[in-house]
Amino acid sequence: MTESKTELNSHVLYKIKYKIYNAERENHNTKILAKPDMVKKIKKIIDDQVREGDRL
Amino acid sequence: MIIKSISIQNFRQYKDFCDVKFATDRDKNVTVILGLNTSGKTTIVQAFKWCLYGETSFSKKEMLLNSEVAEDLIPYATATIKVEIKLIHENREYTICRSQVCRRTPDGRIVYDRPNVDLSYKSENGNTNYIMPSEVRNVINNILPHDLSDYFFFDGERLQEITKKDVVSAVRSLMGLDIISAAVEHLEKVIEQLQASLSLDDDELSAKKKNELNKAIGERDAAKLRLENTKKELIAAQKLYDELSAKLKDTESVREAQRERENILKIIDGAKLSLETAKSNLIKDFNRDYFRYLAKPLMEKALETIKISTTSMAGIPKMHSESIEHILKRGRCICGCDLTKNQGAVDNIRFEQSLLPPHHIGTDLANFNNTCKVMLQENARYLLNETINSDYCEIRRLERQIADQEENLKEISKKIRELGEVKEITALEDDYQRAKNQIADLTRRQGAIEQEIKTLDSQIENLKATIDNLATQCEKNDLIRRELAYAQAAYDWFKQTYNKQEKEVKVELLNSVNRIFKEMYHGTRSVTMDDKYSINLTTTVGSSQIETEESKGLEAVKNFSFIAGLVEVARNKARKRGLTNLDAPESDNEENLYSSEPYPIVMDAPFSNVDEVHIQKIATILPNIAEQVILIVMEKDWVYAKQAIGEKVGANYIIQKVENSDTHSVIRRI
């Protein structure tokens, strides 16, 4: 865990943070999305970004 | 964001169409709306919130439609509530119009349709562009975040008492803590889920299967080696077998001779046995018939001699003189005649007795004659001569055959002696048989090894497939581990951000509050905020800060300072574009800078329950905390405030109740 953490791509991490923040803000502002969906959404954001990072 | 105007219709008390144009001039940026109690001051602030965010803080949400309009509504008729705000944001003029259709049902109820929002802006060429309905909410939030709206559309009654809850919620919404704490909460769940989806067993299983695979491959290689060896052995055995076969082929003639000899021996034995039988047949046949054979000429002669034709000689055949004696003794003839009374018959019988043996030879001669005749007749059937002859011929034939075969035997034995030793051939045959067995054995073994290799091959294939599957899972695990690391890093970041921003906002808020407080209050007191968000006034005595007692007026000033500070921080926050405080790897920091966008403050009854001195002080500070001030106040309070900010007022309105009605007000410009 700590080993792979050192390999984290800062750009990918930034994108993840940014997207989670925006997703949360949208949720917070609109209160349309249910919370369990947020968990899924965040998981997907992380997944997508990590995969995208892999492609890069 | 600067608000240009608001127009209201059918919204609560505002039955008629009311249009309020706000002061937007930089020097005269204050708009004052005067109103009595219950005239509809709070309704104006609520109209802003309803138009922008679709919400109000009225206890009865369904009472938005003007009561008089609602009362007049006949079944199936409709009325529309409408609030329209015009504002300028980032040099673009937006028009936000929220409307809601209400209808009377046949059973007398009033039903509200879903509110409709239209958001449009004027582009540089003067065209009106409409924002997609799905984007409206986001665009409004971009203009003025919903979270911060409470500090721009301010309920004056909250000035009276700033609660700890207010501070906490202010700090939370100002620093986006709700968002970040929600993100932290969700990230915790994400991390939990990711950890749960890690399949550690698969890694171990994969290693185990790999070991099994290596073992199977090793076994297969060994089996292949064994197969090679077996094949070599088989080739060698085949060679030996071929050699032995060739040798045996050479000795085939010997064996054939041997077989022939055995046959001859068998024939000889059989012939000898037949000879014995023939000999015994000859003797048997002779013994049976020799008497007749020898007696035949004698009997013919005797018959010639005794050929005497006399009937007198002939007695009663087979009758004996003793039989006659018996008949005479009993006195009764066989014909039933009483002999005692018939002497003639007795005499006749006595004559017959005289012809019978032993008294008469004639009878015996007659018997002999008959016997000879019978014998001669029988003799004609027995061809003794021929029988004996044929028996003898058979004996001779057999004897010749035996002699011939013995001659053959001698020749063959001589040949065998010439060809070689039988023992050697047997040994050769043994070797040949052994080689044959060995070949069968090796072939069997080869088949078994091939089968074993086939089994191992399929086992290896299966193991490879399993390992491939597991490898996919292992790859998945690797990905999950990376995701987990990112999620953890994001989680740590959000946590850190939470702490950092909380601290920053608290410091910023406290600085603003203190600055504003000092502008309004000229003394040594200052505002402090502890870790638990309690606001206190302290004064410096010597070198230490001590808490001070507060008068009601001082408390009002303190609270207003706090509100003004909040508004200031909120304004700064709203001015920040994009995502705040994200430690971006790229240098897009410019985006995070404050913009110079102006912001309004709409205050409802800010001076209620505040004395005239403080009204003036509060009023003085108001134009400094916002570029546009919209005050909705009671006339009695405005008298004092006017002295402080009168010259900044750009627009004046008054709310009037129509015919003193509580349900119908209008706003007029003065």
C-alpha cells in the first residue's frame, strides 16, 4: 500500500480530487443524488481516472 | 452580481404586478424599501430566494399564491405566481423568471403545478439566449452559490442572537465543509468497498497453482524421457525379435521333419493297433466257424450214407419212450381215450414206444439227419473262407504299412540328425518367445506412458487456464490496490483540506469580524472565537485578555460585526472562481484568485430592536461590506439610519397595504 502510494501520479490524483469535489458540490447544491449513488459515483471517478492514468 | 430589478405578481401579498428597480450606481448603491409590520417586507426577501432557488422559509409552503386571487379562483380556473429577477453578473445581464401555475379543482382545493424556471441572458449582439432547463440550477449556483445565499439575503431577526449553531453552520458553508465532510464520508465507504473487493485468496491460490503447474510440467518431461527410453528398448527388442525370427525360419525345416516324424510314429502306432485288432478278428472268425468249415464235407458224406427213405424209422419226433410209459401208466391217452378199456390203443402206443429212443436208432438218425441239414443250410450263409481271407488281407496290408512307415522314419531321423540339435532350437525358441513377450510388454508400457503424458498435458492445460483466470483476478487486485491508494490519498487530502480550510476560514472570519467591530466600536474590546465557535468580547488588561460583560447594545454591535464579517467572507468566497484551494499540480492559480465581481446584500429589518446609536453605526458600515445594499426596513428605524447613509441612497420604495388589507400590498417608488 505504502509502496504503490509513492507511485501515485499527482495529475491523476488531482483529477480525482477535483472530480470528487465537483461531484460532491453538485450533490450538495442540488441534493438530487442519493448518497449511495455518490459512493458509486466516486468509485467510478477513481476507477476511470486510474485507468486513464494507466493509458497515459 | 448586481441585482437590477425584481418584479413580483400573485406572490403572497403582492397581488398586482410590482416592479422594483434597485440602485446600481456605485456611489448611490443603497436601495431602501420601507414598510410597516406585516406589510410584506420579509416576502420580498423570500421572493428573491424563491426565484433563485425555488425555496422559501414560510411555514406554510403552499400559501404562495395571493389569498385574494386564490379566493376568487373558480373551479378549473388558473392563476400564475411569478417572480422575475434581472441581474448583472460578469458583465452579462441575466433574467431569471420563476413561475408556478395554481388551479382550483372541482372539489375546491388549490393545486400547484411544478414551478417553471426560465433563465436567459443577453449576448453582446443583443440576442436573448436561453439556458437549457437542466443547466439552470448550475448556472444560478455559479452566480450565487445556494449555500452562501443566506448571507446575501439576510433575515434581520437573526442579528438579535447569534447562536453557536449559526457560527458552526456559517463556518461549514463558508469553507465548503459540508461538501468535504460528505466527500470524506463517501471516500471512507469507497475505501471500505475497495478493500472488500480485494481478493487476497486468489494471489495465494495463483502461487499454489503455479507450483502445481511446474510439478506437472516436470512430471511430463520425465514421462517423455521414459517414453523415449521405452521406444529405444522397443526398437532393440524388435531387432532381436527379427533376428530370432530369421534364425527360427532357418530351423523351420527341422521342425517340419520332426513334425513328420511324429506323424509317422503316430501312424505306425495306429497301424500296429489295427494289426492287433485284425489278428484277433481273424482268430475270432476262425474260432467261430472252423467246426462247420471242417465238418461240412463230412456231413455231406454222412448224409449221403444215411439217406434212407423210411417212414418206419421215423418215430414221433422229440418224444421219449419214458413219455409213452407215463401215458400208459396213467391209463389215459393224450387224446382223452381211456386206455384201460382199449387194449388196441395200448398196443398201438406200445408200437410207437418201440420206435422211440433209447430203443430205436431210427429216431436218432432222423435227428442227426435234420441237424446236418440245418447245419449245412447255415454253413451256406457263413463264408468263412472269405472272412478269413479278408482278415488276412487286412493283416498283410497293415504289416506292409508299418514296414513302409518305419522305413520313412528311419530316413527322417537321419535327416534330423543331419540338420541339428533339437535342444538348440528349443533355446532359440525360448529366446524368440522372450523377445516377443518383451515387445508386447514394452508396447503396453509405451501406451501407458503415452496415456500418462496425455493426462499430464490436459492437467497442464487446465492449470494454465486456471492461472490465467487467476492472473486476471490478480490484475484486478493490482488495479484495486492502486484505486485504493488513490482513494486513500484523496481521503487524506480531503481530511487535511478540512482542517486547513476550517482554520483559514475561522481566522479570516475572525479578522473580518474584528475589523468591522473596530470600525463600529472605538474601544479596547475585541472579538474572539474559541475552538468551539463561541464568540466573546475580550479586553486587554495589562498583558492578558479577559472576557468582558456586554450591554445589549454592545451585543448587537458584536452580532452585526459577526454578520458583516460573514457577509464579507462569503463575498470573498463567492468571488473565488472554480475550485477553491485544490493544490493543483499545474499552475492554474490565476483561476483561484479573487475576482472583482461586486455582490449585493439584501437585508430584511436589520435594525429591529437596536437603539438609534447602533442603527447609525450599523448603517455606516453597510455600504462598506457590499457593493449594493438593499434595505427593507421600518420607517421608524430608517429615520436614524438615514442620517448615516442617506446620501448613498439611489432608490426609495414604500410598501403600502391596499385599503389596509393584510392580503394585498403594493410597492411604490417615492
